Amino acid sequence: MAAQFRQSAQQKASSSSSSSSSEQQVSKPGEVPCDVCTGTKLKALKSCLVCLASYCETHLEPHLTMSGLKRHQLIDPVENLEGRMCTKHDKLLELFCKTDQMCVCMLCTYSDHKTHDVVPLKEGYEGKKAELVKTEAEIQQMIQKRQMKIKEIRHSVELSEEDADREIAEGVQVFTALKESVERSQAELVDMIKEKQRKTEKQAEGFIKQLEQEISELKKRSAEVEQLSQSEDHLHVLQSFTSLNAAPSTKNWTNISVRPPKYEGTMSLPE
């Protein structure tokens, strides 16, 4: 019957297809085309589950006007109508087996699914649709929880960044103060060491000056003694001997020395 109708529809619509194609939409990729159209395929308006064919507006008209075709079940256009037929009985899949969770035809309820819980396709659809609504709500809830978790993590990162910036600022402040303190201590240490060295040098210069003065006096006495020792004047030698025989008064330098200043405890490295 479906084949006869398809052939009849093609013959009836051939004369009007050229004029109707300009008014109706041409099938685009992803859209269901009319199975009756020849040449340019128009977009299908409905699919018939009895004829297992999809029809554009023009070729659908017999289903809307002919009494025998009005009883056919029309649905929104879909592809692969053959997939809606039972592969075992070649009948329309119009029932849903809740036991095996599969679509079946009427004849299946008398054989493989005889004792199973079988409901009309619409009832099975409504049940599954309710489950899908529930699943969708659960998924949306999961999405919202994860979005909230993302916000929470990002907020934690912001807080962590603020803490890090604050710690860096405080650390820089501490180390800047420590650096300044070390530099002051270094300057004080250098000044103290230099001051001790200046005192040591001043003491050494005083000793050297005294020694040079004594050397000068000793050289003078040495010259006088040498001159006296070469004199042939008996009276002069005897009269001058007492005053020149002894060395001039000088300082005892035996236990006198310049000792470097002590720096123990001035600077100690951490262990």
C-alpha cells in the first residue's frame, strides 16, 4: 500500500512540483528531505510511520485529505524510518518493554516478551522523559556545584595572592631594616677598627720619635767619644773622660713594644 501511494503521489505531484518548490524550502544538509520529490528535494514536513516515508507539504496532502491515509500516524520529520520497524516481525515498534528496556512491536508481546511488563510507546517515552528531566536536574546541580567550587578555588587563590603580597611586603621591610642595621654596624665596626689602628700608629710614631731623638744624642756622644779618644792632650782627655765615658741617659726599651690592637669579640660569624 505504501509503495502504491508513493507512486501515485509522485504522478499527481509531478505537475505541481515545479511551482511548489519555489514556495517551499529546499532541504538543507542536516534536514530531512521529502522521499517523493524527484530532482530538487524539498524539506519534509512530516514522516509517516505506516508508509515509512517523509513528505513535503505538497506530497503530504493526500494524508490530510484521503480517508484511508488519515488513519496513518504522522510525526515530525525523522530520518531512518526503517529503524522504527521490528527487524523480527517487520511491524511498527509501538510498544516499550520495561523488563528488557527495549522497543517492541505488537507481535513481540506474544512471543519473546509475552510475560514482560510492556507499555505503550508514549507511556514508556513519558517515563524515560521524566527520568531524563531528573537526570538533567542532577547534572545541572552537579554543574552548579562545580561552578561554585571553581569560584571557591579562585577566591582561595585571590586570598593566597593577597597573603603572598603581604608577606613579601613585610619580608622586604624586615630585610631592608636588617640591611640598614647591618650597614650601620659595618660602618661602626670599620670606624672602631680604624680608630684603634690610628691610636696604634700614633703610639708607634711617639716611640719612633723618642728612639730617633735618643739615636741622635747617642750619635753625638759617639762622635765626642771618638774625638776624645784620638786626642793627644793628656789633660783634656782626663778632664773630659768622666763626662763622656758613660752613655747619655736613655729609656729602657727592652719591654716596650707596639702591640696590634685586639679585635676578639668585635665581630663573630654565626656557627
